[in-house]
Amino acid sequence: MIVSNMDIIDLTSDSEEGIIDLCSDSEDNNEFHSCREYYTDYEDPVSPFHLPLVPLSTAPDQNIVEQPTDIDWHEIAKKEYDDWFSSRNASSSSTPVENDIKRDIPLSITYGSAAKPEQFYDPNVEHQLPQSFANGSFSPQSFAPNHSSLGDNRIKEDPTLNFSGFQGCTANGNGMSSSTTPTDDVFVYGGPRSHRIFPPPMSSRTSVNDTKVDNDVEKRLFSLDERAVYEEALKHITQEKGEEDLPEGVMSVSLLKHQKMALSWMLSKENSSHCRGGILADDQGLGKTISTIALIQKERVKQSRFTNSGSCSIKSVQNIDDDDVVVVMDKEEVKAEPLNKLDDSTQLHVASTLKLCDSQSVAAGDSIEPRKKRARSSASTLGSNTRPAAGTLVVCPATVLRQWANELSVKVMEGSKLSVLVYHGCSRTRNPNELAKYDVVVTTYMTVANEVPKENSDDEKKDSEMSGFYPEFSVNSKRKRPKKQTKAKKKNKPSNSDAGPLARVRWFRVVLDEAQTIKNYRTQVSRACCGLRAERRWCLSGTPIQNKIEDLYSYFCFLKYEPYSKFSSFKYMIKDPITKDSARGYKKLQAILRIVLLRRTKETLIDGEPILKLPPKTIQLSKIDFTPEERAFYLTLEEGSRQKFKAYDAAGTIKENYASILVLLLRLRQACDHPLLLKGQESDLIDNNSIEIAKQLPKETVTNLLEKLESGPAICSICSDPPEDAVIARCGHVFCYQCVHESLTGDGNVCPYPLCGRKLSVRSVFTPAVLKLSILPKLEIDEKASCSTADDRTSSICESSYTSSKIQEAVDILKSIIKTRAITAGDTTGSIPSKMAPVKAIVFSQWTGMLDLMELSLNSNDIQFRRLDGSMCLNLREKGVNEFNNDPQVRVMLMSLKAGNLGLNMVTACHVIMLDPWWNPYAEDQAVDRAHRIGQTRPVTVSRFTVKDTVEDRILALQEKKRTIVQSAFGEDGSGGNATRLTVEDLRYLFMV
Ligand SMILES: Nc1ncnc2c1ncn2[C@@H]1O[C@H](COP(=O)(O)OP(=O)(O)OP(=O)(O)O)[C@@H](O)[C@H]1O
């Protein structure tokens, strides 16, 4: 049985028994299993999906009436028609969509009698039809919508539309009416419930200058854009969801069932013709890294062919610039270096030898021969027009760089080792040929942002800023542009020599780990990732949507998932339908996602069994009471904030004062942790190197920067919160100290502010104290951000020696954990019970100031701990994590939520304490999953702290709202949500106004 993606959408709402929501990721109903059951066991001989392309006018009413299902296809078809028709008529002026389409319309398209029907639809071309249609297995009379009831008057509304002359409506051998269709027929393809209303070809027209008709044509072309998606959906729905495995001796671990399924899906995606890659969106800790390593191994032969001879793949490579030439070079033996030699500036050679076979042997388990690469062109001949073909590039946050390298080494057997280069640090090679020598190159997002130049011109940039979207990156658009334009554009395009090595090779595959890093498509990092040349592209993320549906756009752009990789198309085809009718819009999105996204949660069942036998995770919400002094302090602060908010509200200036209001909220949130957090610790953040750099700036610049930094509330563009320990970059952008340090750690030297992309190092990011010290003889720090709310009664609680209620609660829990004798790990996963392991805990806070205060309390209680935050260098972070994982004396890990929530494996902890709630619940989920993941053998307890009757209670409620949007997009619940950043209503709620 063949269905279209759109059919799925509609069927879900009518849900007959046996028809399951294919798009949902039902927690108690495994989708693959259900799909298989349905499509093999359930036959619907008069399925709407067997619909031929039928002129509406040929459909007699009785066909509709006689349908054996309860679904009124006629009514639905009518509605579809209405929708299509009204949208066609909706806009007469040029929309961004139309503009895009105009750009993309081949100049050769002509109208009138010269029109080529195949521009729109060629019924004689078999591959355009659903299988059943092509095979003639459909029922010709079934479901032909009743044209008469579709309203001829609507057709007549637009007299310029003359559909006569369509010559191709025949379907050989399948019983369909083969008559030439006269005027005013519209053709329905894929079932009357389908959104696929393919327009007929244009008929006699005399002028191409008729704007209105041009728009009509464009609308039609536009709708045809989704044909490929539709056809892909057909494949994915009928396709058996199988499992793939690797032969013995390739990986050092056996793939779990869901990982075999992921491997099968990834293979099918990589070998499909439409969008070669996708989004693996399994929950954190389900093994996305392992599945990806398995994929690399499985496709190793193809990768080898690609890197060896480039030419075999060049035709299938998308986004190839016309100046690209695949170059193959000599490959030398790769020498081994131990993993522990890795430091920030080291390129790591993990494998001892390159062992690749020439033919299909890896998958089949044949012998693996050392690979020798032929030189087709020597490195010295590489000019700006040449790009060596390289293997797989893994891009990940700096924190997990080493973990990736480690997994690539440890999870692969000796005989199948991959050569791995950790490409990171200041002394990394500048030679692209070096990168091409490795099977896998692992790098950071910042390195990519640094090396892959943005390719849109200033005009485009301006246009983007004004219109809110980016034109397509030139790697993509260039392919479609006529040659003349390409030449003209060339002067705006950075030359190869401007780009770093990452941009100067053609990758077989690019994998973005923690792909939510690129969710803001305006950022340099997102645009740089899109600019990488690759044949296959993957996003790995347990939380691909964090705030809003637009988060997906970045991934679609990176994946070149057409037509949604253009913002205008994304908006028109995805965003707008959700705005207009969220239930239907989300259903469509689910279908679109289904083609490129595989998501299983830890609750997913496979064949009735849990996807993973993890020990249970218990979440305890600890509602803490303030002491009377803390309450008094908080109430004073709250009342002041509420009054200010009310004043903004009364003046109708909430939106204008958004940043100020966030600061009010920030203070309330911090007061819940410890009153001292309101004070700021800037005197601690004085870096002599930064002072030296600031001293070299003109005094006027320093004054301006200082003025901007102190002039008023700003929002850190990295975490979208008012900055903790605000710092200003040389280019004038303000961030949290920790956020920008995290972003620039190691080698990142691009300003992370959207659309900025200027070179930046941590030393060129200044605290107010640094700026002042660079121009003043001695520090005169303004204490205006001090604990000014404190009166005599409450001033004692604004000291670092004061243990706040939250800290006390955390310390009490930690003390009780430490008292717990080391326990034998349970055997919940079926693995061999581990030896006696001490009970350990991870403590998360979003503020480094709170971690500082926790440190003081832990020290005074003789609790050994380690710490990880965004301002630490990678070596220290890795050292801290290793010691926590391996030293039995170290019982606590203090982690910044912003820096430590991604990627890390910390299953030695079985207790997680979240000191403060964050707006985004997914950041918290990710943090918790450092401990609750494969390898965890003990039940995990999560303690989430909130202080009673404070803003924190209300944040928890807002978190739930945020979850709605993600659940809606993935079909994980029935409602449609629209949680984005805080709305005015949210703010009123938070301030209880
Ligand atoms: N089949 C397996 N056998 C043994 N260990 C496994 C297997 N699959 C995954 N693991 C281990 O489980 C842990 C989590 O796996 P992995 O890091 O691949 O998950 P992930 O989905 O990428 O997580 P995150 O989203 O947090 O990055 C790792 O320590 C990994 O080595």
C-alpha cells in the first residue's frame, strides 16, 4: 500500500482502527512496529492512496458515496481544493516566496502553446507516479472527487486561468480515463485528502509579462517543490524498517536493537536521492554516537571510494561549485599517538594504520587490506579551484571533542581502526591535504565558524536582516544560478584562500553532534556549517527543537532538505500552516520530519519491550522554604520588581523594556539561590592579558565600550538571559563572561553574536573592571549592583559566609549521599555487576557565582568535589571529569548548566541536583542525562530545587509550556503549542500582575 505524507497527516485525525499515527513517536507504541503491522496486515483495496491522477470533472458523485470507509473523501478533496485555490489567489503582490521562485525559475520556461507539460506533470513518466498507479493496481473509479461540487464559480473567478490544452492525462493500461481534459480541470494526485493538488500545465498564453498569471505559475512551481518530499515520503512509509548490523570484529560493542534500526535508517537515508542524511534525534544517551560510528564503518568502502577517486561520487555531490575539482592525493601511513597526549593544540592520530578494503568487504566481513591512495594530482598542484576529497567530519562542542575521539578509538576493534584527527587548537594544520588523510576528522563548532567564511554579500546580509531570513547560502544557490550570475557574484564570494582547511576539502560526510548548537540560523556558526561541502549530512541532537519551530530551519538548511532549506519556503510550507491551523500544520510538520528525522525516547517500546533497560530515574521536586530573612529580602525585591513591571505595563512599553524586565526576573531568580548573587563578582574577573589588549585600544574606544557595557540592560545572545558577569567584546557585543568563554574556548575566535562573525579571542572580551583598569590608574568599581535591597535585618544574608536555604538543602543531600556506603551496582541492564562503587552526585547551577558559594560549603564540610564551567580550558575540564569518574574520594561534580549539560558521559553519578530551574526544560533534561544513560547501573535520583512561592514556581509552569511545542512538532501529544521566548502574557504571569 502506498501513501503520501500528506495522507498520513489526514488519516491521523480520523484514525480508523488499524491506522496509526505514523508520525507520532508514541511513547507506548513503537512506531516501526506499528507501521509494519499496519502495512503488511491491513489491506485497503479502495485506499485513497491508489488514486490515479484524475480530472475532477470526470468523477461522478456515486463513486464518492460508494466508498467503503467512513471518510468523506469528496468533502475532503473539496476542502483541499478550496485551500489550494484560496492560497493561490491570496497574494497578488510578490512575496518572498515568489521572489525566491522567480530567482529559481529557469529562464527557458515559456508559456502558451510552447509550454511543456512535463514542467508540471508528465503522466507518461512513470517515476512520477505512485507505485500502485504505475502498476495499474488502483481502481480507476475510486475517489475521483466530484468536480461539479468543487465550485466552478471559483475557477471562473480567475478567467486568466485556462487549463485547456492539457494533452497528457492518460495512464496507460490502468483503466483511467484517457480523454484529453477540457478547460477548468484541476488534477488531484495522491488522494483527495492529499495536499498534492498538482496543477495542470499552462495552456495558451500570449504574454509572459502578465504578472498575475506569472504569480499563478510560480505558485504552481512552488507546490511542485514538495513533490520530491512527497515521493520520498512514499518510500519511507512503505519501506520495511529493518535492522542493520556490522560483522563481528568491527566494533568492540554489540549494537543494541534500536541502534541497528538507526543504522538501517541512516543507511537508507544516505543512499536515497533526496536529502542524503538526516536528523538522528534520539534521546540523550541512547547511543547516537555509537550509531554514527557504526554508519561510518558500514559505509567505509564508499567513503574510501569517494576519497580515492572522487569522480565516482562527484555527480551525486550536491552543492558543488562549478569550480570544484575533486583531487586525490597520496595517503601516507598514519602514525599512532596515544590518546593521553592530546592537548588543546594537538592533532590526534588515533589509529595506527589505515585499513580499508577496496571493495564491498567491510559490510560483508571480508579481509581488510591496507589502503593505498593513488595520486591523481599532487598536493602541489592544488590551486584555489581544487578541493581534495576527504572522509567524515564530526563537528561537536569543545567539551565533547575528546570524548568523540575516545569513542572512535575505544568502540572500534583493532583490525578496523579508523584514522582520526582531532582538528583543534592554534597549531592545527593549515593544509587541507592533511585533513584528507584521515577517515574521521573531529573538530569544534567554533573552528568551523572560524574557517568557513560566510558567503553572502553585504547586500544579502542587509536584506536578510531586514526581511528576517537569509538567502540561500551561495554553495547552494550557485548551483541553480545561471553562469552569468555566478560570475557576477564571484567577486563577493570569498576565495578558497580566505577559507580555512575545513572549507577547502569536499567531505564525504559531515556530522553535527549536538546539532542544536546551530539552531539559530542567523549565527555565524550555523551559516558556516551550512557552507561546508559534503555529500552526506547528519545532525545528531536529543533536543533538536528547543524554543520554536524555526529551530528546525537551520537543520533543513544544513541538510539541504529542499524545498524547506529556503526560509521563504520553510515559512510558507511549514510555519504559516502552523500559524493558520496548528493541529493540521503540526501534522504536516510531523510528516515532513518523518522523512528526515528519527527520534526515539527512553520510553519508546520496541516490540513491546523498552528500548533500553535503564535503571529507573526518579525526579524529586524539593520545595524549599526561605528563612524569614531570606523571605523578607525576596519580598522587598519582588515588590520593587512588580512595581517597575506595572509601570512598563501601564505605559505600554513592556516590549521596549524587555531586557530590563529580564534583569528584574534574573534578580528574583538569583535571590532564590543566594542573595549574594545579586552583587556581582566582577573584581574576580580581571585578566591581565585583557588589560594589556584594552590598553592598546584608543581611549575613546575603551570609554565607549565601558559606556555601552554599563549603559543598561543587555541580553546575552548566547543564553538569551541578562548576562551573568557581563562582558563586552571588542566589536561591542555583550555576553555573559561564561557564555562567551565557553564559546571561544580553545580555538574559537569568531564573535558568536548573530551576523557579526568578527575575529575575537577571549583576551579581547572585556569586563568593566578590565576596561576601567586600562584607562584608570586604580580600580574604582561601582558597587551599584550590590545587595542594595538589603536592610539591616537582611544584610547578614548577603555575605558569602551565609549558607542559603538552597545551599543548605543541597549540602544536606550530599552529606547523606556520602554517608551511604558504597553499594554494589545493580544488574538492571543485564550487564555484569560492577564492583562496589561510591555514590556520587552532579550539582548543576546556571550561575558560576552559585557554584562558587557551593564550593565554600563543600569545603567546610570536607566534601571532595571537582568543577566544570565555561570559563575553564578543555584540559582542566577533562581532568575534572576524569577525576570525578575515577577517583573514589571525589564525590561531587559542580557543573555549570551552560557548559556541562551536553555530551558528557558521567554514569558514575547516580544523583543529580538541579539547584535552579532554567527557562528551557531541555537543557535540564540534557544535564540529567549525563548520568541517566547507557552504562548507568544504578537507579538515578534527580533533585530539582525550587523555593516555595517565588518566581521559580512559575518558571516550572512555563517550562511545561515550552515542552508543548516540541511535543507538537514530534507528534508526542495532541495539542499544538507556540512557546517561544517569553511573551508579554508570560511576563505578566511571572510578575503576578
Ligand atoms: N551498544 C552499546 N554498547 C555499549 N555501550 C554503549 C552502546 N551504545 C552506547 N553505549 C555507551 O552509552 C553511552 C551513551 O552513548 P552515546 O554517547 O552514543 O549517546 P548519545 O545519544 O550520543 O548521547 P548524547 O545525546 O548525550 O550525546 C556512551 O558511554 C556509549 O559508549
